[in-house]
Amino acid sequence: MNETFTSNVARGSSLYQSIKSKIVQEIQSGILMPGAMLPNERDLSSRFDVAIGTLRRAVDDLVAEGILIRQQGRGTFVVLQDRDRFMFQYFRISARQGQREFPLVKLLSFNKARASIEEAIALGMQAGQPVLKIVNVLSLGGKPVILDKIAIAQHSFPSLTKEIFKNRPGTIYELYQIQFGLTVIGGVERVRAAAADALASEHLGIAQDQPLLQINRVAHTFGNQAVEYRISMVNTEEFDYVSHLHSQSTSV
Amino acid sequence: MNETFTSNVARGSSLYQSIKSKIVQEIQSGILMPGAMLPNERDLSSRFDVAIGTLRRAVDDLVAEGILIRQQGRGTFVVLQDRDRFMFQYFRISARQGQREFPLVKLLSFNKARASIEEAIALGMQAGQPVLKIVNVLSLGGKPVILDKIAIAQHSFPSLTKEIFKNRPGTIYELYQIQFGLTVIGGVERVRAAAADALASEHLGIAQDQPLLQINRVAHTFGNQAVEYRISMVNTEEFDYVSHLHSQSTSV
DNA sequence: AAGTGGTCTAGACCACTTG
DNA sequence: AAGTGGTCTAGACCACTTT
């Protein structure tokens, strides 16, 4: 009944899967910018030549995956990596007693270097290729609590300079998304305990060998492609890493 | 058009929400036992007097929440807290190099005690009320890696003895579910770094003051009611706590 | 009032699993 | 072959937000 579709052999095999892929492609290609509103569901369903229920099924999935956001009465939008998103999805450090708080981020260093084996594996590249290495200190309640060491492949961020990074108006992931077209849609974190090294000791104002939480995060964009490798050292004297146990799904 | 419904003023306000509640009630009341197969969707939709799409929407939600599981061609089942479920949802410790592995659990102690303030807050009870305190050592690859200290309210597990606990055929959550009708459906974990104390040092075979990962978990059943408070001390020399960052939902 | 997403219906047909 | 869940249709009407 549908002779006009072009390539329904996208992902999985069902119709709504292929519509998901088409919407994602429009985001990746820049047709749908971060924060942009999608056409309404009736229009979208007729444009894709499917029933509205099928269109909604596709959008349901993308909302569940954190790629789109629906607001009844207003519209459906491409997710923006703003502060709210950051706090909701990517910042799990929370005061043991008291409110959740947005951290103050201070740049310590911004360097070009060659990827170590560990970084190369995490970022899916060859060891020795150029990476940008950034170190930040994050403060909560006025005190330095987290030391973040970020590694990103230089070829993904060709024009990024220390000044651009430092003067970004929003979050780091917002910079990736708006300036470089790389939308972070998820990540995997491996958490362990480690003794504070000299750098952490100095910038977090703690004794060397104090137990810290080490979080190794690989953040990825569509197609499970790695965007950033980040090692966070967290002083958990007054803060916890909070995680919710629920039945996962994972896809895209 | 529907004059036979009894109490659609259950949760939220929509029809599918009230059907969710009815199914959950049948699980809680024991009409639907863990592992049991639900009637097929056509029967269920006519029993609840709704369209099949509405019935499916309700079941969709319960599947996403980890309460039901669908298997195409076979049926829909009440989730059983077996080993697969445990590994999938509740055991996030993974070897840094190598396969994920089911731990060998060894009982260290099983005692009756009075709830500390911390335990009382976690379990939603009064400090000083009776709790059961259980200590386990979990081994991976033949070596002791995790020390688990469990606290549960005695009034929720009236007939539980050391022998019953020790001789359980399956997982701990399976015991809670089948013997005591308490289905764990989720939990919140607060993770931090801590130095090994004497008990951890002794049973994990490590130096005192070695950095360990401490995981404080409150596991809950329907209605966000706390079932268990568990503190895990993990030797992360060879293992990580693995967590996936995705857009959460949370409900029930 | 107009425009958006949210709920619900009443089917048809497809894909998968099992006896 | 019979039974299960999965996909898809083509609407109607409700709830919410904005102008």
C-alpha cells in the first residue's frame, strides 16, 4: 500500500524503526538542529506516509532514548544538552545531605597530546594520534570536589581552541553539540576506588592516598560512536555517586 | 461507553494507568505469582473491557518497569528474581578484563539486632525496632571481592531463620519474593570511596585502609516501599562498578 | 480559537514459538 | 495448526499551551 518509501531497510526491519532512523538522520545531517521543534505529528505521519500511531511509536522510542522531548500542547523538540539535561542524565554526584547542585567548573589546563593506549581504546582510535586533553576542577558548595580529565579526538574537534573552550556559554556537551555537531546521547561509566595522586591531592585540597572515587566515562553519540573519554576523581567525604537500579533497555 | 468498571480512579487518571494498577494489585495479592503467565492480550483486553491497544499500553509500561516480561510467541509473564534478573538489574560489578560472572555467595553471619538510625531511615521504620542483619562474602574468580552487609525489617520477614536463608535454592531476592511475597522492583545506590575497616580487611584479604568502593543500596518494592538496606564493600583492584547513562524514567 | 501532543477504539495482519 | 505477542491502520476525541 506504500509505494513511495525510499529506504525502509534501515534499522531492525519494521516500519517504525525505519522512521526512527530517518528522524535521527535529519538530526545528524543538521536538518533538525538541537532545540528545534519537529513538525506536528499529523504532518509527520503524512510526510512519512504512515498512520499516526506508527509515527508516534517511532517518536515514543526516541523520547525514551533521550533524543527527542515531547511537551503536550507545545510540540516535540530535539533535545538540547543544556544544564537541565546535564544534571538529569550526566551528573550523578549528589550531596549526602542537602540539595543537588550544579557544579562550578574551572579550567586547569588545555593541551594537545598523543593518545595513550587506554585513551585510544576508549575513543576507538589509534594510539599516538592527536587528542585534546583538558583538565577541570569542579566545585560544589564553594569547595573543589571533582577533578575531571577529559580526552577527545582532535579530528572530531578540528577548530577547538583553549579560548573557545573556556568561553563557551553553556555546558561542555552543549559545546560539542552546537559547535561540532556531536550530540552526546549516552555513556558508560566504570567506577572504582583509588588513592588520591599528587594532582588530585593538590587541587582538591586533600591528603595524598585519601580514598577517592574514580569514574571512567566513555560518552557516545549515535551509532555508539565514542565522543569523549573522561576520568573523574571525586572526593566523596560529603558527596555520593547516585545510581538508580531499574530495568534497562539500551538501543540506537 | 464503559459502565462496568469498578475503580478507575487508581493511579494518574487515564484508563491504561488504572489497568496497570489492577495488574500490579493482582501480583501483590498473589493472584498472579512470580513466573506466572498472564492471560493472552485479547482475553485481558475483554476482561478489562478496553481496546487491545489500551491493554498493550498498560503492559508496555509494566514491561519497561521490569515488572512483566513479554516473549513473542510464548506469552507475558510476571518477572522472577532469578539469577539472570539479578545479573541484569542488580549486580553491576564487572571484571575490568574478562567476562561478567555470577558471584559465589558465602554466609558469614545472621543475627537479630535493633535498627540503627541509619538503617531505620533507609528502611522507613523506627530506630530500635528489630532487624535481621546478614553478612555475606561474595567471591569472583575464586577470590573474595565483596563484603555485603544486609539489614531487613524483621516484621517483613517474620519466619526467616538462618537455616532458611542459608539453604535458599536461588538468589536472595528470589527468597524475598517467593517465601515472603516481597518483589524487589528497583533500588537506589549511593556509591562512595572508603578505607577498608577491620572486617573488610579480614574477609577480603587486603590491607586495612586500602581504598574500597562502598555501595549503599536501598531496594524497594511496589509503592517505593523499602525492603532491604545493603552496604557492599567492594575491592576494585580488578573489578569495576559499571553504570549506563541513559535518560531515565522512573515510575510505579 | 487554534495548535500541539495524549488517550482510546476496533479492528487486520505479521512474526514467532510450541505441540 | 494453534496460540502467543508485534506491527500497523484510520480514525475520534481529550488535555494542555499559547495567542
